[in-house]
Amino acid sequence: MISTNKQEPKQAKAKGDSFWKQLLSGDFLFAKGTIRWYPYIAFVFILLVLIVINEHSMDAKRQRIKELETEYKQTIGVLKHNNQYILYDENQKLIQMLNDRGFEKNDKHIYKIVIQRPKENAD
């Protein structure tokens, strides 16, 4: 039986350089099929550079946050250690000393609330 489809004989592919040899030598970059991919390759390269820069920036920020946390904890520790009750007489002396140096206490916006306790009858 004769086929109506004409089949051309298989042609042997021209044996060129192997894929790995083209890859290592860089010859694949100048192939016609690869040239149209240059904008996409450049875009991916730019994204990779931005990722590296962003990661470096994030590491620097994390380091700064750790330094600030350490400084904060040290300051809180010192403040807790120095937190002592100041007697009324000593407080008045400090206020007087500050007044003598030119610092004045502004009491205009300070309101004093006095709550009186009810007197108990001794009857």
C-alpha cells in the first residue's frame, strides 16, 4: 500500500558543540534564540541586585535595633537601680537650688485635688 503522506528522510543533525561546552564558553549568549531573552535576563539580574542590597540593609537595621535594645535595657537597669524615695525636705532643697539657678516651677496648669475624709463621730 502506498501512503499519501510524503515523509522526508530523517536528516542527521549537524553535530555541534555540546550544551556544556557552549554554556562554559559563553557561546550560547550570542545565539539568535538567546538574544531576544536579554531584556528578561537583565530584569532578573537587576532584581537579584536589589534583593542583595535589601538584605544588606535589613541586616544593618537589625544590628542597629539590637544595639538600641541593649542600650535601652542598660538605661532601664540604671534607672531601676537609682529609683529611690526622695524625702520631702530634700525635695524642697532641690527645688530651692533650682530656683536659685534660674529654673522656675510653673504651677499654672497643675491642679491640686484635695479629698477630705469624713469625720467620725465618737458618740
